[in-house]
Amino acid sequence: VQKSHVDHSITPAALRFGEGSHGSVLSGNYAPTRVSSGWKSTLVAIGGYVVAMSPPVEALMRKMATLPRTGRGAVVFIGVLSIGLSLINWGIALIFCGLLVKQIARRPDMRLDYRAAGAAAYLCLGCGFTLGISSSAAQLQANSSSIPESLMPITGVIGFDQTILTWQNILVVVIITIVSSLVCYYSTPGAGKEKTAEDLGVSLEMERVETKRPTRPGDFLEHSPILTILVVALASGWAFKTFSSGNPLITISGLNTYNFVFLMLGILLHWRPRNLIDTFSRAMPSAAGVLLQFPFYAGIAQILTKVTNAQGDSLSDRISHWFVGISSSEIGFSYVVGIYSALMGFFIPSAGGKWIIEAPYVMTAANEIGAHLGWTVMVYNISETLPNFINPFWMLPLLGILGLKSRDLIGYTSVQFFVHVPIMLTLAAVLMPTFTYLPPQMP
């Protein structure tokens, strides 16, 4: 093996590129906390996919597919389920509801508009998941180990009791579910106008995965539940001790614990390691976009907060002053943050990654105005996913399951977008004065 030849004389200079009196961009401080958040967010998608594709969940899905009585009722049913599941895990919601659409479409006694049903399955990423425990921003802020060092003095630790578990957020979830259901119902074509999967030329045949029998002694463990039982038993002991020794809400707020729980659940539901490995491999493409984005977001966030001008002001400081300057009240501030976050969502379609960029200046402005920090996080959560309705980036895993193109769903999701935008932005704004400002709480 040949040794690589590196000119070590230039390495220090390369590492110091961008370093000076006004801060450092690439001086070896490439925001490792932010990059690791990308890996954790990737596991959210993979963990949800693995659970949704397990045999027990598939059996449950077949039973649930028999519940709707009409095509329109099925679309509403899928939409409500998508929003509900997304509060727990958006990966489960997206994959489960996508597969449920196909399962219902197979029913010979129902004419299901395949496009409207697919759009309903996508509600989880358009208006649901950031309002529950799968919210990357709420999770990041609730756990001191997840908060970047530069952000801690600005926000402190913001627990779930200040964000997703407030009565105001529960009210938003109820309203958003009702509004989405009504849009699903009235936007679904009536009898005789439906476009079924057959009409669209989509095959609904179930994929048959051949189960290979072990041929070597070493393959035995892959096809045996022995390892599963041992791993889950150890994990259960750890989980019991961890959750019983402290506040369960604080415990589950950490992305590490959250991902661990869903991965262990996936291992248990698949029962045999070979099944788990195969499903895990199929889940990886759905997370490719997240993996690609976060390193770029880490660099952007580092530039925003660390690079300063001659007066010592960073770009984050300047933007926060702009927010304060155009906001005359808490309600005005909420509208500004909501509109800005929604606009940013068109260009940066990632909840957790975008929060890392926005948080420094948005939360600085919130402190200056006296806006509740927890609800500022929720204003961001409520508004930033709205562009997902018309941005096809997050549709890709669902489109792969359904065998459709983005143009098949965009018409229906666009209706949701135009209905949701004024309602959600106004809700987020008018609820802000119901909170009392609290300064950043340090751990």
C-alpha cells in the first residue's frame, strides 16, 4: 500500500483559511454540533421508515384499510391519520399513510381518487410534524446537549412544556386538523370524476420479497430472533431505568433517546435481523436529502454567527436588529417571523437545519422585543413547513411508494397551501400575547 503524500507545510494555512480578527469560518470549527444534528435527523426518517415497514404494522394497515366507507371519507381518514402520526414521527406518518393509500386503492368496492388520497398522506409534512415530538426545533431547544454553544446564551433550554405541550399548540393542532380535513373533503372529486390508480396507469401489485434460507452456519443468527431478544431486553432495561429516573418528557426530548426508542421498536417489530437489515437498506434513499443538506447549513450558520465586521457585529446581529425595527408589537413580530420562515422554507426545505440558521437572529430579536421564546419556536414550527405543500423535495419518498409524479399531487396540496397560510400565520400571531416573556433559562 502506497502512503499518500501530503504537503504538510500548507495544511496549517489551509485550516486557518478565513481566520482573522473578524472571526473564523474554516479554522477547524465547522460546527460539529450542527453536523451531528443532521445525522440525528436522518435517523428520525430511517427509524420511522423501519417501523412503518414492519410486518405487524403492515397487518394493522390492512385492517385499517377496511374502515372507510366512501372515497371522500377515505381521503379525510388518511389526512387525519397522517397529521396524527406525524406528531409522533413524521417518517412513520409518511410511509405508513403512503402504503395505506395503496392498500385502500386495492379495494374492489371503492373508487378512490388516487391523487387526492396521496396528497392527504402528505399532510404530515405540510402542516403536522413540527407541532409534535418529532419537531427538530423543539427537540433541539429542549435538550442542553443538543443546543449549539453559540446559541445557548440567546435561548437557554426551552422545554416541551413551553413549546409543543402548551394549550395554545394543542389548539393549533385541533384547528389545523379540522381545516385540513375540510379541504381534503371538498377538494376530492365527486362520484364519477375520480381518477383511480388504474386510470392513472399505476400498478398496485404487491412486491414479493423472497426470503432466503440460511445456507451457512454464520447466517443462522441473521435469521434467528435470538439477537433481537437479547438487544431488546438490554434496551428495555436501560429505557426503564432512564425514563423512571427523571422527567420522561425531558428524556424523550433528546434526539439520541428519541431515535433509540424508534430503532429498538423497529428491531422488535421486524423480529429477525435479516428483515431489519433489508428494510434499513431500503430506507436509506429516503434520508439522502437530509444528509446532503446539513453540512451546508452548518457552514451557513457558522458564517452568520461567527464572522463579524469591524464593529464586532455579526450578520445575525444585523438581521435581528432588522426584525426588531419592523416589528411594532409581539403580534407584528410573530407575523414577521412566520412570513420570513415560510419564505425561507422555499429555499431551505429542512425544519431542523433551517432552525439552526434562523435561531440566532430570530431568538435575539425575541429577547429584545420581549416575545415568549417557546412560542417563538412554535411560530417558526407552524409556518416553516407550509412551503412543503408546493415544494416537491419532501414528496420524493411518497411519490416512490405511490408510483406518481409530483404534478399529480401539487394541485391538491396547493389548495391546502393557500388555505393554510393566512389561517396558520394569524393563529400563531394572535396567540403570542397569551404568553408571558421569560428570559433564557440556563441548564
